[in-house]
Amino acid sequence: MNALSNAEVQHFLEFGYIRVEGAIPRDVCRQWEQEAFDRLGYRAEDPSTWEKARIHMPRTKNVEVAQFSPETYAKMCALSGGENRLEQPATWGDAFIVNLGQRADDAWAPASASSPGWHVDGDFFLHFLDSREQALLILVLWTDVVHQGGPTYLATDSVPVMSRYLADHPAGVEPNGFDFSAHVKECHRFAEATGKAGDVFLVHPFTLHASSQNPLRRPRIITNPTLILKEPMRFSRPEGDYSLVEQVVLNALGKSEFDFQPTRERERRDPRLVHGKM
């Protein structure tokens, strides 16, 4: 736990995320940003070359986080219960999510339960309370991300909502089986994942989040890499050696331990089928 300050531990327990400032040098961020524009065939300084407002780009390269951003890697391990609990190697890549003006002409509205697009990630597996497929939601900021510049919205009191729902569904929930619009109506605290290029947000995987408008039409480039556990989470450990991710769930359920047992086989899902793209 030494990689985390007491303030970071308390912030994660209360709000479900921390921000690692300056996790990546700005010159490295500028290089990756330029690579994104080169791949798109756009010029960053010339909006007339921007054909689409939002683009999800495929990954073309990987870096191991332990070498690329050692501080962030140490914090990822601390939140997840230690390096030995993570599937290796933990990598980041250049699967950029580019927002150049999403819904720029719509009337701007702050983050709220009425904002569109609330969800949790994971279109490739059947969801259980203890699923290992996403240890953390990770947001890597490759450009400055400012208010009204397309920041990711976070519902910072959604972990209890999603924890209770998953605990009540031991047979699992399909990736498209959640009623996110109903879940987010139980939430009342919202934040924007704003920061400088090189900042990284490490967020509890049960946190509802959503993309937002970019009326400023400032280039906003992030990635959202997956971090996977070797084994499912456990909420009943003999020594009480819970990760902070597990502890947040226990706190949400109001329990000191919880012997969760799935009643259905764990299964993978094809994202193309989930999104109806086959």
C-alpha cells in the first residue's frame, strides 16, 4: 500500500477513483498525440481537416506499464491487491478515443443522471460481482482535457448501486443486460475527469461513466486500457487481505465479508454480437 498516500486511499474508498498527475511526460504525450493525427490523416492545427467528431482507433502498438509509467503501475498494483494478482504483462496501447467536437452544437449541460451514455465497461464477458476481466477502469489522458472539452463523466457514488445489483444477480448479467439509465438515477454525485496531458485516472470498475460534449472543439485524446486479474475477486479472505477494489465493494454492501458464489459458468462474449455489428 506504500505506493498510495493516505489521501489517495481515502479518496478511492469514498469516491472510487484517484488521479495520478504527470504519470507520462508531456513530450511523450505530444509524440503520441501527433501519431494519432498522422494515423487519421488530420492536422491538429486545422479543424477543416477533421472529418469526424469522434473516432475509436484500433491499437497498433503496446507498451508495458511497469516500464512506461512505473508510478502508475505501482498504484495500479496497490489498488488491485498487489502485482501477483494481475495478469501479466499489463500493457497500454494506442487505441485512441478521439473527441474533436462530439455534440458540440447541442445546448451544453453539466454531468447529471440525465446525461446520455452512462455505462460500465466490459462488452466481452458475462458480468459477475467478482469478475476478473476488469480490475480497474483506466483513463489515460494524452491531451489536456478541460471543462466543456469532452471529459469523461464519472458517477462517483455508483459503485454501491452496481455492487448491490451484481450481488443480487449471481447468475451474471449480460454486457447489454444492464439498465444503466435506471441505475444512474440512483446516483447524485458526478465529476469530470479533467486533467493535464499525462495524467491517468484509476477508477473502480463498477463506476458508471459517460462520454461528454466538446463544445470547445478542442482535441481530446484518451485511451481506456483493460487491466485483468489472474483470478476472480474474493470478498471472503481468511486473513482479510482485501484489495482496495474489493474493500470498496464490501463497504458498498455493508459487510465485512461476503461469500459470493456465481450460479452460472463464467463466459466470454463477442463484442461484435453485443453491439450488433456482425
